Amino acid sequence: MTTTATAATGTTTWAIDPAHTHVGFAVKHLMISTVRGRFGGVTGSVVTDEADPARGIAEIEIDAASIDTREGQRDAHLKSADFFDVEKFPKLIFKSKRIADAKGDTFKLIGDLTIHGVTREVTLDVTSGGRGKDPWGGERAAFSATTAIKRSDYGLTWNQALEAGGFLVGDDIKISLDVEAVKK
């Protein structure tokens, strides 16, 4: 996001701090356990509006090749054409469209999530963690968010049938974000 902070409109632009931001996911494996992973390459921005919080916006880009499930062979498979196809689709992108149901420090952030070349609207349940000064003279803001998607909605359909019934990889994906951003 290239918007700059403007005193006249009351907006503030925050750059996502990749070193203090976590984008995680969880998916069922063998229909009995949960595998968790994360993406290490995260950039983007958040624009807040003090006068009208519902006008806030966020854009997040995730480097698909930065996927990490703590198992190299699985990560290589997830980067392949069977799943994310990182050569062809190097980024996962979220662009907000609107804010709804703002109540205190919680709100719903509705936007478009693009994965594997497919864009779908999703709703993030967001909680603001607040703001504070850092030891270097900057100001920081924090947000936590969750949502759930179906990977098949994004063309991620590779799977393997299990002899006992069911599939190797679940379709439902739980996504969590813990974002720390620095005031520009």
C-alpha cells in the first residue's frame, strides 16, 4: 500500500514488520491429527482512520515459497504444482474492502484473498492489540486475526484417498495472523 499518513484526513499508514508478524495455518492430516505451518515472508501495510475506523484498509502479501511446516519434503511438495505452484503463483495476497461489526477492539475485515490465481472474498475476525512506543522512538500497532477457508475453493485439490476411508489432507484450513506494524 503506498498511501501515506495524512493529518488532514486523520489516517495513519503502518508498515507490517515481517520480523514480528506470524501467518500460520492448520489442516487435518489423515483425518485424525492437525499439521500446522507458517509463512515467513510477509509484507504489507495497514491504514487506520481515527475519525472513521470503518474506513481502515489492509493489504498483505505472502511469499508462497516461504512456507514452513518443519518438514522439508512436505514443504517441497506444498511448493510444487500439486499445491501452491510457487513458480507460477509466487504470492498469496489479501486486500481488504471494508470493515464491519466494529465493537471496541474487535471487528470483521472483509476482503479478497488470492491464492493460486483464484480470488475469493473472506472475512477475518480481527482483534486490535493496541498501540505503543518502541525503544527506538517509533510507534507500533498490533492486530490478531483468524479465518477459515476451503483449499479446494482455490484450486488446491491434490489429495490421496485413504484405505480406511477419507483423505490424506483435509479441505478446511484455519488461518491465523499476528501482525505487528510500524507507523510510517
